[in-house]
Amino acid sequence: MDIGGTGIKAAIVDTRGQLRETLYQPSPRTNSALHDFVHSLIKRATAPLRGIGVGCRGVIDPSSTRVKSSPGDLNFLEGQLLSDAIGAGDLPVCAENDARVALIGEVLWGAARGRRNVVMLTLGTGIGGAVLVDGAILHGVNGAAGHLGHTTIDPRGGLCICGNYGCLETHFSSRAIESDYWAHIHRAAPAKLSMSSTGEVPSLEAIFRVAAAGDECARYVLDRAIEYLGAALVSFLHTFDPEIFILGGNIVAAGPQLIATIQDRVARRTRRLLGRDVPIVFQQMVGYGGVAGAAGLVFLKQNLLAI
Ligand SMILES: [Zn+2]
């Protein structure tokens, strides 16, 4: 399963990455809601289960399944063992950060199949990052390595959820782009979208849609966000020298034109040092890719699959 800030997804997954049963609901706010969600799916299994793989937002200790930190809506999980919170009895539980399981899903069955040096960014309410170096997920001494969304790209930028200023996430995440569009509405700039009657800010999907239809405000906001993303990608390619770079999450809704634009900008700035153009591609396993990757954790640990 994949526990995110807004929703939780789960599926029964086989070793080919095929999803048998799927389940979704808004993210739980208590242990008992999490427990009930998982067990309602386990009951639907028609074959014996190998274990439970979990991808979860925040810093997760894979050796114990402890949630070291998860700021925001999943705060109730901090300090807990996911294996205890789920209460799966004899079934082994494997857990990792949600962006890392999404990357594992792509390496086992998706856009990076068979690759051993891969970097991935996932666009959601925040920005997740994961790095595979020579076939191993980069963890760092305390498990926080690969939080690429918290790379400083603007030393004079705004305060971020992580405590730093000017992170990539403050310029290129669903919330950053939505806030920027909202600021334009607030200043009465010409914009096609407006606040809803209940005071909700236009969604990222709506901003992508009106940008494609010619809304100047949406185009300006997205162009600026993409410029920041491009600059960050150049740094990530120079730092990690990967075979392939994957963009996942909500960004896939922006359409293939976005990839062409970014690929061109990034290639011109990295070709000299890297000696080649690194392919930048969308995540293939959209939707339940993180769930499949979480199942992949179990298969990797039990040597049923290998990277
Ligand atoms: Zn940050």
C-alpha cells in the first residue's frame, strides 16, 4: 500500500507487477482507520500473501518500519512501527519512503526496467525524490537522503515545510503552483480561473487545462515553475549521472509537450559535462505505481526478484 498526504491506496500485487484487487480511500487520521483499511483488502486475497509492503510519506526506517518523521497530515504515525499500526500478525511488513517505492516500481516493471542508476521526482502536494545508485537505493546515515524536493534553488525564496528557504518544493509542487495562481487572482490579474464559491483555490489539473487553452496567467505560472524544475534537474543530473530520469505523480497530467520542453532545456545545459543526453521520461505505472513498488519491496527482500 501507499500512504500519501491526501489518499491511501492498496492492492494485491503479483510478482509480475499485476494488480489483482485495488482499494482507495482518503488518508486515515487514526491507527484504527489504517488497520481497518488494510484488513478489508487482506480479506479479499484469493491466494496466500507473501507479506505487506508499505510506501509512506516522510522518513521511514526500512529495517524496523518505524516512521521517523512525517510532517503534515500523517503526523499521527510519527514514532510508530508501521508493522504494529497495521497489525498483520505473522505476515512480514516491509516499509520505505513513498517516492522510493515509486522508483522501485518503475525499475521492476516500468520506465526504468533493468536500469541500476535512476533518479525520480514525484510531483504531488509536495515533491518526493528517490535515487538508485549502482542498484541500491540511496538512504544516507539517517534515512533522509534523496529528499530532492528540499534542494535549495532560490536562496532568497520562501519558507518551506522542512524549515529551509527556497526549496524546489516551494516553487514546483501542486501547492506551490496553485498558490502562485491564487496570488495572481488575488491581485486581480487577468486569469480564466477563479476561486470556487466555497473559497477553494483552482487545482493543478485545472491550471494545466487552461494553460493548454491559452490562459496567459496559467502559462506564466507554469513556465516559471518549469524553469525552476529544469534548473533543479540539471543539478540532479550533474550530481548523480543517472541512466534515466523519471518524473512521476500529478505532473503526468501536463502531457508529453512538457517532457519535450524540459528535455531540450536540460540537455543543452548538461551535454558538455555528461557527454550525452539523459532521457527524461514520465512514470509508466501511473496511479498504483507506488503500491506495486511497495509490493516489490517484499519480493526483493524474499529474493523473488532482483534489481
Ligand atoms: Zn524544503
